[in-house]
Amino acid sequence: MILRPFLHTDPVAISYLFGCGGKAAAAVVDPVGEIEPYLAAAEATGMRILYVIDTHIHADHVSTGRRLADAVSAKYVLFAEAEAAAPFHGVGDGGVLPLGNVTAEVLHTPGHTPEHVCLLVTDRTRADEPWFVLSGHTLMVGDVGRTELATAADEGARVLFRSLQRLKELPDYVEVLPGAFAGSVCGRRLSGNPASTIGFERRHNAAFRIADEDTFVRFMLEEIPAPPLQAAKLRGINSGFAPA
């Protein structure tokens, strides 16, 4: 397994390159900024980028996903029912993206946005159990994603609550690799630590440990931070329907 995180500060976000070193098969998740760092990481590890995946249509920055995919002749991946312009490679809930001895299972986890997915990653040279989940803005370290950027806040919160139950079913040892950390506008109580585990978040993440849906909705409607600047415009650009 090769795993390379990219921590960004403007905007605050995390991208990843991961895959199978033995088969030289990689994916990049939620790329931000210039594409050269991803190209350099792939070259340094001897990997070919097969997929470029956006966990969701972002509202806080312009995605580099389509540009990177075009540059390396990879498939640009979004949830199959995303409201986005073609072309993109649509994946459904339960779909698997093969990367040599590594697999990424797609979990549709709407709530932060309707098309949001998480990726449950397994390295079959190590074990048949999943190793980590690339959780985007569904579950982050210390908080969960805000819910009013693409739907009504209360509606999104109810949908997100149900999505989080799927992540709660994962074993405690599964690592959580989110799409943001402290300083991001997409959460309220985010940690500066960019990684965690399902078990630690189950115990110490105030939003994630709420077991009642109505209580969760009330919690999510408290202290909603100011939205990202030009959020609707950024979603339009990232969906491919508006010019950059």
C-alpha cells in the first residue's frame, strides 16, 4: 500500500494519493491547487494514476479533479447520480474501484451534500478487512460536515445522521482519513490532527456519538458558521455547469 496525504492551508483541505505499489495502480482523492504535486508523488512512487475522485462537489474551493484526470488520462469519478456535467465516471453505492491488490469500496453518504461518497479501502496483501476510510466531509476528526450548503440545513442533517450510522457500523480500528482539518469552514469543532479512528471518534466526537436523530438535528442547527465565500458559484464551477 502506498498512501500520501497532501495537507493544504489555502483552502484548508486534505487530498490523498493511494494505491498498490506492486501493481503501480493509484487513485487521487479530492485534489486541490496545482496538479504538479500529485504528478510528482505518482512518479516518485512509480504509480500510474487510474482514478481521480471527488468525494463530493465542493463549495469551498475549485476542484482540480477534472484537470488532473485529463492530464494523466485517468477516469474522473463522482457519485453516479451527482448533478454534474459529463463526462465523468459514475460510481454507485457498493461499487468497487480496483487498484491492484488494493480496493476502494464506494459508500454513498449524503448529508454534507447529496452526492457525497466515502471510500472504504482494503489492502488485500495485509488483510481482508478494511484498513481506512477516506471520509471526505461526512466524518472529520472532532466533527461532521455542515449540512446547509446544498440543501436545507435540517433536511441535510437528517440525511447525514443516517449516513453516519453506516460509518458507525465499521470496526473501531478502521482509520478515519478526512477531507479537512482545523481551519476548514466545513466543520465547527475540527481537530488539528488530520487522522483518527472510528473508535476514537465514536467516543470523543460530540456529533458522531449522538444516537438520537432529533437530538442530532438540533445539535447541527446550533452555531452554524458563516458559509464559504461564493459557495453556490464554486459548486457550479465544480459541477461543470459554470465557467471557472
